[in-house]
Amino acid sequence: MSQEQYRDDQFHIGKINRLREERNAIILAHNYQRGEVQDIADFAGDSLDLSRKAARADAEVIVFCGVHFMAESAAILSPHKTVLIPVPEAGCPLADMITPGKLREMKKKYPTASVVCYVNSSAQVKAESDICCTSTNAIQVVNSLKDNQIIFVPDENLGRYVATQTDRELIFWKGFCPTHYRVLPEDILKAKEKHPRAKVVVHPECRLGVIMLADEVLSTGGIVKFARSTDATEVIIGTEMGLVYRLQKENPHKKFYLATEKLICPDMKLTTLEKVASALEQMKHLVSVPDEVQSRARRALDRMLEVKV
Ligand code: 13P
């Protein structure tokens, strides 16, 4: 890092720390955020941890460093708090692959099926669903339902992985995460050749061909726990690069290799220290959800939070 960059970072960190106090704010960051953003967060975690934190936070303001659907979930779970997102354009292409209208059409086709909706979706899509899930609890959420037939939206890869772990009949939606989709089985094989002693851990948003080559299939929070407890000293990581920063920081004596350099989510990387500081300074950009959508989406999220993992 150049001296100039270091000075700029220190300036923004000073401002963030002062404003965090003044505004009674909590900063939440997803595990895919830039390292320096994870470092200034009050809490960094996976989608489930962050939803729980947002639901329980006693601060007046939540600054959500992640992508839009995550901040929106925080606004749904904490409707009386001010939820800010430093970069409003930080979206999720997977979440954009389904609309409430398309989901309603699907529900008409399978009128007796329950709808499980991955949290990587808009508030309107959540409002049309019976229950949400994250990659941490997807299997338990599916198994918690009484109906045998389940519409699983919008991530087909996660759905197909869950289907290998349950006897329920899942109906998939053709959505995918473009970042995880870029990982190919040959990338894993190459990484294994280069690091033959390493364990392979991948996110369930990867293609099934990649998942089949992995030793473990885990959410980002699951990978954090695995990295701490494994005896392996080398691990190949099949998820977005931001997580590798955290793994390496928390486990300096182990080595973590990104399965491929293609594992970078451009939306997650939009948030910078400067943007966090100006969000707090100008109290922008407010994330809110209309009341009627909020209460229906909340039901689906609350139901998810009740499922034991
Ligand atoms: P996690 O819940 O595993 O953190 O996943 C979030 C996500 O959006 C993966 O692309």
C-alpha cells in the first residue's frame, strides 16, 4: 500500500469512528467485503449471522456494507431503525433473476407447493414466499416444511445441492450467481494438482460439478468455522475472494488458496472506506421497504430465523 493510500485510509477510519459514536450506529459487513471494510465493521459475517444481528441491534442506525438485498433484509427485520447502504448500486445479479410476478406464475403452476426463497432476492419476492433460507440453513429450512413439493428460488445450484441432502421434491428456478458460476471443475482439479495436501471447501452456489469435487460444502460462516477447527494446514477456497482475507487474518499459520482468480464479485467490491464515511456523514443512502411488503417479507424471514441449525 502506498503512503498516500495509507494516509487516506487513516483519515476515513478516523471519520467513521467519530461518526459511528455520534450517530449511535453499528456497521455490519458481509464476509465478501474488502478487507479494510471488514476491519472497521462492528461485526462481519454471513447472511444468516447478519440477519440475526440486524434483528437484535440496539443501535439507532445500521450501516450495511454488502449488497442491496442484505441491507433490505436488515430494514425488514429492523423497521424502526435507519438502515443505510454506502453504495446503493451494489446489487446482486442472482436476486435480479426472479420477479414477484414470475414467482406468482410459478405458484399457480404448483398450487400445493411451499415456496422457499433464498435470501438473495428482493423484498417483493420474499413477500411472495412461505419461508426464506440462507446457504447456512437451506437444508434445515427445506426439511422443516410439511409439504413434500417445494418451489426453491432463485438459485438453481443451491437448490440442486439441497436436493442431494433431502428427500423432498424440489422445483428449481434457473437463477445463478455469476461469480460462483465462473468456477469450473477444471479450476478445482488444477488447484488440487498445485496444492495436493489441501482440503477443498466450496460454497453451495457453485455448480454441482464443482461441489462434487469438494471435501466440504459450506456457507461463508461455515467456512470460517471450518478453517478454525480443521487439522488441515492448507485449504482451497471456492467462494468470493473477500472471505480469504478473513480466513488468512484469523488463521495466520494456515494457508488459504482461492480456487481461481475469477472469484471476485464486482458488486461486493464497490463499498470503500470513503463511501462508508460519507454514508455516515450525510446519513445516506436510506434503505426502506413499503409497509405492506415489509410485513409479508418479515413473516418469511422470521420463520427462517425460528428454524434450528
Ligand atoms: P453466505 O450466507 O454464505 O455468506 O452467502 C452469501 C452470498 O450471497 C453468497 O453469494
